[in-house]
Amino acid sequence: MNLIRFLLFPFSFIYLGITSTRNLLYKLGIFKTSIIPKKSICVGNLSVGGTGKTPHVSYLADFLSQTVETAILSRGYGRKTTGFLWVKPNSKASDVGDEPMFYVNRFKEKVHVAVCEKRAIGIQQIQTLFPKNELIILDDAFQHRAVKAGLNILITDFSKPFYDDYLMPVGSLRESRAGKNRADIIIVSKTPNDCTESAKNQIVQSLNFNSELIFFSHISYAAMIPFGKKIDTIKKVILVTGIANPKPLLKHISKYYEVEVIKFGDHHTFSKVDIQRIHQKFDTFAHEETIILTTEKDYMRLKDFSSDWNLQNYPWYFQPITVKIDNEEKFKNLINQYVNTI
């Protein structure tokens, strides 16, 4: 692995040159940036996938939509369509992406959800469709410099913070670590519940950022929800994932059940062959205390094919998650201070 990294370093320097030049051109005003009218919050990261942006966007939308009309704008990664689309409860993940469907499934009509790869166009469309909308939350737009959000929240994974990572293709960073300086708040996600204050302090020092604007978040797991055949007693789990980092979920589930893992790539488009393989795996177990568990985002891509692929006849479940933030009152006060400032 070290030899491979060594051989890839020249390509990382090329990537650094490209991304740094692009950021400089935006900083100098040569590339134009549109200021988003009204209030806007960008939730993003410096690395490729897996830091937990989606539950943090959901967290923000949940509490902010109680006081201001809120919209979420996503690129709609992995969708087969292009352009602006307003996401509705009867939309399909293949048309709008799994993350937008995750938000609509959570909030229904309480929060407007839209997708558009060109964020400036998406923002204009939201303002036209919903003129009373006061806040737009941008999902994964930290590197989308064509628009400038009023507040930027940077998410970094506890197990792989950006200061220990490298630029692609050596590592998973989309841009240099200096990109953190565009953030207003940093959240260290997926922090273990037993993490000591000493370990947190070490991370704060390594981030080299205003400590008052650094927060730690934890994953919270709710009860598993069946979308196939429900069973009374669970002893074994076949864990099916198509997300970037399933390790926290695997660690959690393994505390309670015997687990077999079937892992696919991030945003995997499930096929009928995939499902047949999973069902064949399930059928090899003799006892009836086994379920097939997937993530809530993966469920968004599976539910459209439930009847076609015979999912209702197997014990399929999905695992809902939320996040909890340390010093939550302080965090919410910071967010509300921005949102409520005229």
C-alpha cells in the first residue's frame, strides 16, 4: 500500500494544482460566485463520501423547519435524470437520488426537497416555486463555489479526519486541507460514545480551527423498521449495504446479533440479480430468526422494486439513524443566531 501511495503522489500534486488554482480564481473574483438570497446553510466535507452529511442535513432541517420555511437542495447523486426536479413522496430514487428520497421520506411536505446539479439554477427554481421559503440547506456543496452560502458547516469523520488524509488519488480529499478555512463550523461526526475528553481535545488541536466552533456528533440508532415480512425474534442479521462507510452500523449491530455482511459500493444501484443473490444467502439458513437488514438510504433505492423483486416475502428491515450533537444548545444557538439575523 505504501508503494502504491508513493507511485500515486505525482498525480496528487497535479490534482492539488488544479483544485488550488480553481479556488484561487474564485477568491480573486475571476470565477464568479453568486450570493444566495435570504438564508442558506451548506453542509459538506473535504473528502469523498462517508462522513455522515445526510443525517446532519436531516438534523438541521428537522429543528429549523419548526420556525422557518425550509428547503433542501441536493445534486441528486446517482440519478438517471438531469436538471431541476422537485422531489415528492412518490418520486423514485432512480430519478432524484437516494439522499433526496431519504429527506422526503423523513419530512413529507414539511420541508421542500429539490435536486439540481447546477445549484444556482436550483436556488432560483426553489425561490420561484416557494416564494415564502426563508432557508435553503445545501447538501454536499462545499466545493460548489459558483454559489456562496451564508453559513458553511464542514463534516469530518472521527475515524478518518481530514488532517490525517491525503488528496486523491492517494487519499480521499477532494481539495487541500486548507479548504477548512472556508468553514464557519466544523463537526466531527461518528464520534464513539465512550470517547474521552482528552481524545476530543487532541482532535480539536489537530484541526487547528477555532475551538468554540468545533462540535462532536454521535450516531443514534432507532428501532429497525420492517418493509418485508416481520418476525418476532431476531438472532442473526444479513447486513446489506450500499453506502461509503458501513463500519459504524456493523459495529452497532454486532453488539446484539450474529452478522453476515453483503457489501456493495456507495450509492449502488441494486439489480434483480443482486436481490436473488441476497435471498439465496438468506435461504441457506435453517432457522427463522434471521432478518435482512439494510440502511435507510439503501431502502430508498429498494422500495420501488419491493413487489417486483419479492421483497415482501422476506424479512427485510431498514435501520433508521439520527445524530446527537455534544453541546447541542450551544450549537443550535449558533445556527439560530445566523438564521434569525436580519
